Amino acid sequence: MKLKKIASLALAGIMAVSMLTACDTASNDGDDNQGDEPIVTPVDDSFATAINGELSTAQKNTLTITADSNLEAMLKKVSDRVDSYALQKALNEAKDGFGFILEGQSSVARDMRHLMGLEDTDSLTTYNGKSINPTGNAVVDGSVVNPQWNYFKNTADSKNTTLDLIVADADYTDEGLAHKVADELGDLMTANRLPGEGTASTGKDYDYDYTGHVACVKVDNLRGDNAYYVIALEITQTPTEVVNV
């Protein structure tokens, strides 16, 4: 995205001209002053709309994705400093050029959570203190185990907001990227990572509603020979006690 400020003595105003795309573009040029004061512009909701268009009716009844200007601004701030080597490492370990950025691959997701006022472990990828693909199986000593996830369990007092970053190959089209995100969300629901209802340890029954925010930027490395999409996905769970009359 290019922003051009035009000062006018007569009007003493500022006009911002921007080219909106499904994913904004951020240059990873190593300038520490970039992104310190994100410029607030109307949020582009086309990417969120495209993701919702790929979700089934049942999936949208569980989770609807919207754009969020604050999430977008914080993602731009992080992306200006992201290590392209770390992104490539995450991409190499991802399937089909698309996957979550896990702990140990890069600290960028943790930095993003801090900027959004969340804890280090406020992540779908956290499993018993380990970092793991949230739609995959947990493997301990070579054996697949039934994972006890840290988030969105059937309990009223579970932490209710997660924020994760996804890295994707720049070869994806806007439509292809939206389709992959929708598939990942569908997998989360299928794996019961977003339970619709459940009984807490107190014996009380709860229904769970979910809201999601998404933002996306395109990051070019310093040499300009590699590019990546970085997607921020924030999901909040709201439990409602079921009162039987």
C-alpha cells in the first residue's frame, strides 16, 4: 500500500490516497522507525468477506469472520520487523505452502499477542506447554494421543481469546488464500477445537458462540526475491449457561 500525503496551505488538510487490495503490502526493509505510528485508515473487509463466502452455512453459524482495523494496524507493525528467514522456516514446515507459525519457528506471533494485550500462550497452537499444529494430532514419543488442548474446552472459565499467525506462499491468489483460510477454520471445527456446547466440571451446561477477526499483509524480504502472506487470526469464545426450566 502506498500512502501519499499532500499538504495544502489553502486548506491545511491531508488527503490519503491508497490502493486497497485483499491483502495490504508491507516492505521488510529493516527500518526500525517503520510502523511505530500506524496510519489509521478504513479497514478493507474484502478478505474477511471472501473467507465467509467459502464457509458453509453450518460453519458460519459457528463462526463468522470480520475485519478489524486494530488487528490490521498491529499486523502491519509486526510485519515491518519480521525476519524473512523465520517466515521461510515456517513455510518449509507448512503443508501446501500454508500453515500456522509455531513457537520455535519465529517469535512474531508472540510479539503480535503482546501488542494486542494477550499472553504468550493465548494461542490455538498451544498444547500442554508445547507448540503444535492446531488441526493435527498430538504426537508423544511416536504415538498419537488424545490431546488436551489449552483453549476452547468445554468449560465456563477457559481463556476465551486466541490470536495466531499463518504464513502462506505468495503464489496464492486472493481467492485461493481465502479458500485455504476457510478450510483451516473448517478443520478447527471438525477437530472440535471450537465446541458448540458442553458441560463444565461444575456440572453446568454451556453453549458457545465465537467471533473472529482477520487481517492480512504481504511481506517482501530485503532482497526482493521472496514474498509471503502473513495472516492474523483472532478468535473469541463466549460461553452462555444453559438454564433448564
